[in-house]
Amino acid sequence: MELKEMKKKSVSELHKLLAELRESLLAMRFKDAGKQLKNVRDLRVTKKDIARVLTLIKQKSSATPAVFTKESEVAAQTKNK
């Protein structure tokens, strides 16, 4: 699945997708251990997809990340005085 498609999904849909990807990864690991997996690269692709989904979930769940710059620190210091 492409990143553009993932970005359009809600957090609950991303959690469902994450569960599906983890199940898929588990099945692939068992197939790989039994030498039944044809394309071993799929393991790597699935792991990267899981990382992308986790990143998107974290970005969407945090409303606004706190970004501190020099200007905001100066403003905070002058406000406290």
C-alpha cells in the first residue's frame, strides 16, 4: 500500500491495517522458517509498511507537536519576568 493511501485513512483504520500487517508478517516468518516463502523481500517491505503505519498513527494522534524555537523561548522568558 502506498503512503498516499495510508494518509487518507483514519486512526482506527490505521490500527486495523497495522493488525493485518502484523499478522501477515507473522505468517511470512513462519513460511520463511519452513523454506516455503518464495519472495523473502516481502518481509522487508511489510516491516517498512508497519513502520509507516506506526508513524502515521503517532502523527495523527498527537494534535499539535510542540515546536520550540529561539523566539518562543525568548517570549516565554519575557512573559515570566
